[in-house]
Amino acid sequence: MAKPPLHKPPKIVTKSFGFSATRERLLPMESADQHNEIELNFIEQGEMVFRRGTEILTVSEGSTILYWAAVPHQVLAVKPGSEFSWFALPLSWFLSWKLPEDFSHRLLNGEMVFLGGSMENLSLPSFANWAHDFASHEPELQLAVKLEMEAFFHRLAFHFARTSSKQSSLSSASEEYLCAHVEKMVSYITEHFRESLTMDDIVKATGLNAEYAMRLFRKRWGVTLWTFLLQQRISEARRLLLLSDATLADIAFACGFQSLSRFYHVFNQQCHCSPGVYRKRHLRV
């Protein structure tokens, strides 16, 4: 399988998925994706060359990769006839499950978890059945899907701990302290970004001094607390633009913006086009 030239930076598509799951034929991607969900890819048959950020790897049959999709990622090349199962789940679900710290921290710090050919002992569920049941809008079925996914992720984390190196990248007490407080801020933002928030509202969840909490956040995530909040709002705005008929004003206020002009300004900064142009570009009639 020949690898394509890699000198050109990928075009990035920032479409959010919410909760999605399916099994399908694996094809190269014309553009890189970037969205706010946790994503899992399981190669059932064949092989793919995969890029995430600056990291490139070959994922073979029976292998699984798990990652936070906020970093641009792209399937560059595939072996003919390849098939895979994949799902994307909302970050808020992932954070609410209180998974083992080493496992969740690695994902939230941008690491791609590669499980090689070791997934056969995990009894992979049917991702397509999850997607079908969740789309039914039946409350009991939707609850069952979330509980099944939570249980699956706890098994996955346990399996990962047993098969990965025992050396943790979060060995120091100070690093663990930093992570715990930053995760509280991330969790608070993902739950409340639709509301009118101040920095004090967000850091109150940590019990820390506001200035110190914001320094911790920037050290861990590489962006300011306010930038991260705006990213969450714009991510939700993209989803609503593509999946609803709501007006731009309704979307702006639903995503926590206090004025339409502020929404336009931030959207243009992050997406390099207006909300209306973004909607038209991705929804072809």
C-alpha cells in the first residue's frame, strides 16, 4: 500500500458528530476532521495509514486506536477492501464516567491510545446497534446505550492498564494535582458553556485562586480558559448549523453568546467564514 505525499498540510473539516457509531467500508479522507468528541476506530479487515496532528502510523487488521478528536486527523491511505467500525461520543459523557486517571489523562492530554491486535478479548459490541438504538429517541434505549458504553470504556481502561507500560506519564504528585483541577474546569465548561459564564464561575469548581487556576489551565491545555470556552461554544454552533433549521440568532443564544455580533466575530475567527456561509457550504441542496 503506497503512502501518499505528506508535504501538504491537510484541509480541516470541523463538523461535530455528537454521538455516532457505525460499521462501514474504509476509504481515504480528502480532508482532515477536527471535532470535540472522543473517537474509536477498530480495523475489522485490511489496513490504513492514519495521521493525527504530526503523528503518522499504520493501523493493521484487528487493531484499535482511541483518541480525542480535537486534534486534526485523517485517513491517508487504505488497503483495498478494508472495513472498520468506529464511534464518536460526546466529551461530556466521557468526563462523567470517572474513568481511571491514567487512561483519561492520556486521552485528554492529546495522546492517541493504540491497542494493537489485543482487542479480541474485549468482546467488541456492535457499534451500529448502538447508533440505531440511540437514534430511536426511546429514553430507555438511549439510557441502555449510555450504560453499555460506560461499561465498555471501563473494561477498555482496565485492559489498557494491564497491557500498557506501567510507567505513567503522570508520575509526580504535582502533575496529578494540576490535572485534577484542570479536569474540573474542563468538566464544568462542557456542562455549562451554553450559559452566561464568567471566569470566576468556572474556577469556583476548583476552589483555587482565579489567576492561579487560569495559569494551570493554560499550562496543561496550551490555550487560555476563555479560548477553550469559546471553542466549546463554536463546536456546538457548528453542530446546530448542520443538524437543525434554527435561525442564526437562536443558535447564537443557545450556545451561550450574549449577542449576535459577538457570535459572528468569534465564529469568523475560528472557522474563517460566517455562520451562514458555513451552513451553506456543508449543506448542499
